[in-house]
Amino acid sequence: MVSRAQVAIIGAGVVGASIAYHLTLRGCSDVLILEKEEAEVSGSTARSAAGVRHQFSNATNILLSRYSIQKLRTFDEEVGGHAELHLVGYLFLVNDAATWEQYQRNVALQRRLDVRVEVLGPEEAARFVPGMRTDDLIGATFGPDDGYCDPYGIAMGYLRAAQRMGARILRGAAVTGFEVRGGAVSGLRTTRGAVACDIAVNAAGPWAGEVATLAGLDVPVRPYRRNMYMTAPFPQIPGPIPLTVDVGSGFYMRHEGASILMGRSNPNEPSSFNTSVDWDWLDHVLEAGLYRFPVLQHASLATGQCWAGLYEITPDHNPILGRHPDLANYVDASGFSGHGIMHAPATGMLIAEEILDGRAHTIDIDDLRINRFRTGQQHVEQNVI
């Protein structure tokens, strides 16, 4: 049992792992990662659709992606592990005039920030996916430097590298309370005993809001289920194809080996920690998918390979990063709203700066601090899947 650490990180998913790695890389080796499950990387990280993209409407998110994806390109050599980065691109299909205007504004911002993105007509977009319906499309955007990765390989790479540099993991250690003295965190209570610490980092993913309440804080992060449905091997859509999003319906798909992984968010589903597959929702996913990609009618479902995971969503669909103004030595690193995998490399680096340098500085995260919800200065991320 470890009774003390300089930095205690709550959550051994990809974000917590990246923070531990970047702290130890800078010489802060007295790091303890607390994981409530008996195995690390067993929550939302392992249940992700694994997309990585630059195509956002918020400048800070674009910068987080630009830094992170570049780091994923060299991840295997620099960190170890297996990023399995497949830069097949993201293709967004738009059939609504107002949405198309927003996407064109997004493209202008992305290009100003040195992101490669193409604006396509319907017929140009159709070359990516055989048999795509295009008669109602206005246009599409394509990011050639977007794609998908292996979240488990990345998280384990960060964890193993951090452990080699001195970090420790305590499994089966759910946080049950905070010790607060003089307006600052002095320690944590867990199901494995008490841990004194100088800094506590909340990287608990979908559970971050619940963890924050234990410290007497209101951190607006809520869990929402997302379902992933997998076909059997389907040669009628030969690979590779971009991760393709039908913006109007929210349907998306990409290859997973020889199969097709697909999904669509249910906007009416309430917040919960439910990770069982919603088979009733499948009909709505197929309806949208078949409309845009009729060839899918020939696919069969691999029911045993379908799964569900949790998004950690904030009111403006942006993460909450940095020190909390109401509790010294408490740091937020959660609320990524489906973008935690792709932004983990930058987040680890920035939270390490926040802890060791007093403030994150490589990328300005002031727009992502929790104070934005008090001042009404949120910049809602429009491009959320």
C-alpha cells in the first residue's frame, strides 16, 4: 500500500496515463495513479471508436489535435507501445445549407491554423465510398491527416513508460473522499486506504463529475452511452475508406479490419453509466446508414463484436482543464466529450506544465478552464459526433 505521493492521478485511462508519462518525463517521478477497477485501461479508453481529427470549430481543440496527432505519428519510437495510427482521413458529408456555411467557416479557421483540409463537391466526395447517395448533398470536407488509432496501445504505452520512470499504479482503489485542510487538498481516501498527496488530478473520465462532488466541487461532466455496431467482414466496401460522417443524421462508419464499425448518437438518451449495448437503437442507426450508403443492406451484423462505452460530456462539449479556483492543489483533466483519445498527448503535456510550471503555456487553455461556466464565456464546439 502506497501512503503518499507528490501527485495522485485519479483514473488510469489514456488521459491519466498521458499525464503520468509527461510528469515523469520531466523528472517528477513521485506519481501515483489510482484506478478503481482491477485492471488499468478498462473503461472508456478501451471502448472508444478511436477517431483522431483536426476538423473542429474551436481553435483550441484544433491546436490540441495538431499537437497530439503529430505526437501519435512518432509514438511507437518516442514512448513505446502501439499507436497503430491510420491516417485514412475524416470525411464530413453535409446536406443542410446552414450547416454547410458553418463547415466553411470551420475550414477557414482550420487552414489559418495550418491544418490541411479539402472542400469537396458531392461527386468528389462519392469517390471515397462506393454507392454513396449524393443527390441531397451540398458538399463535404476531407481532412487527409485525420484517421483513427489504437487507444489501448497508446494508454498502455504511456503507463509502461511512466512506470519505467518511477510512477506507480494502485488498482482496485476507488476514491471515496478528499482530505481538505486550509482550502487545499492534503490527501485522498480510497477503498485501498488513505493516500496523502500534494496535488490531486481528476482524470476520472465519465466519473469525473462524481469524483469532484467528493471534494465539494461542481464539475459539469456527465456520462452518456455511445453504441458501436460491427458488421461481419464486408468486401462490398473495400478499404481503406475515411472515417465518414453523415452530418445530417449523425451516422458514422469506418473500417475495422475487413469489417465496418458504425454508430450514431441517440440525442434523447439520458445521462447514465450504462455500458450494455442498446439493441433497440440499432434500427435508428441502420435507417440513417442505409439512406446514405445503400450497399450496407448486404452486410450482416457481428453481434458478438458490438459494444458500448461512455462519453464524458460538458455543456459546451469542450474539456475542463487546469487548477480549480475553489480548491488549491486540485486539477481538472476531464470532460473531453468524445475527444479524449485524440487530445491525450497534448493534455498530458499541458497538465504537467500546469503542475510543474504553475501554468500551462505551450497551448493557451484559458478557454478550457472551469471559470468559463461562471462568466458565460463558453465557446461551444459545433463539430461533435
